[in-house]
Amino acid sequence: MSDPCLFTERIIITHGTDTMIETAKFLASRESLANTRRIVLTGSMRPERFSNTDAPLNVGSAIAAVQILPNTGVYVTMHGVVREAQKAARDDSGQFI
């Protein structure tokens, strides 16, 4: 049986926000992944069970991004902003910038 990920060109990964940037940068360093697929990581600063969660916005942004990004590579999307993995960062308060 073959691995379906070998044939998948677009991947969305939901990830905990504490180490999401590190994971994105690791995946981006894997040329066999970054040069052949669009991979978008996203997460939620406020859990989905909270009434003011950002989860639906972030998942929606990831779905849109993985479909319309023009190039293969690894990206992080949070709060409606999409960044290449190598350019993703957090500020001193922990917000994604």
C-alpha cells in the first residue's frame, strides 16, 4: 500500500501555537517537502471551546491559503495573515507577526 502523503500537493496542519513556527521552519528545511507541496500550518490562540475562539478564522485562512498560494513551500497562517515559514515570528507578547 502506498503512502497517500506522497501524492498530496496541498496539506493543512493544525498545530499547537507554542512550537508551530519551529515545526514550520523544520518542514521548510526539508527540500523534498517544501519544493513539491504547499503546506500551511495554523492553530488557535484561544481554544475552540471558548466563545471568542480564533480557530474558525485561522482554519478558514489555512483552507484559502493552501488553495491560492502561487508557490510550493511551507507557510504559517494566524489571524488572517499568511507568512512563509522562514518569515514567521512572534512578538514579545506571543502574538504572531
